[in-house]
Amino acid sequence: MKYLTNASMDFPTLLRRVAAFLLTMGIFALVLMFSVLLFSVILTVGTVAWGYLWWKTREQRKQMLKHPPGGQIIEGEVIRETEFREEK
């Protein structure tokens, strides 16, 4: 087995350093581009999902605004207590 000594180490030349720097910056640029693309896709899908849910629930929101609050809700059924007076 060989032992590493300081004399056997290859120090990177200026050309290797520049190439490593350029390669690192290229990889960083690619990662940045894909992250921006992924963020825009997630934002678009979220906006479309929110719009779909908003559109599908518009009738329920209109009905809730028409009826005054009050009564009691039990398992999805509305029970309104009203006073009934018989006229004599």
C-alpha cells in the first residue's frame, strides 16, 4: 500500500481551478433554473386548485348569505326554533 506524501500530491493548476469554478457556477445556474420552474409550477397548480374550489362552492356561499344565522345544526340538518301563536 502506498503512503501519500506531500511530494506525491497534484496541486490544481490555474486552468483546473477556473474549470472547476465554471462547472460549479453552471451547476448552480441549472439548480436555480429548476427551482424557479418548480416554484412556478407549484404556484400555478395551487392557484388553479383554489379557483376550482372557489368556483364549485359559490352556490353554497350564496345560499348561506340568503338565510339569516340562527337555529341549530345537527349532522348537517338545520333545526330552527320558531314560536307559533294560534290566532283566536
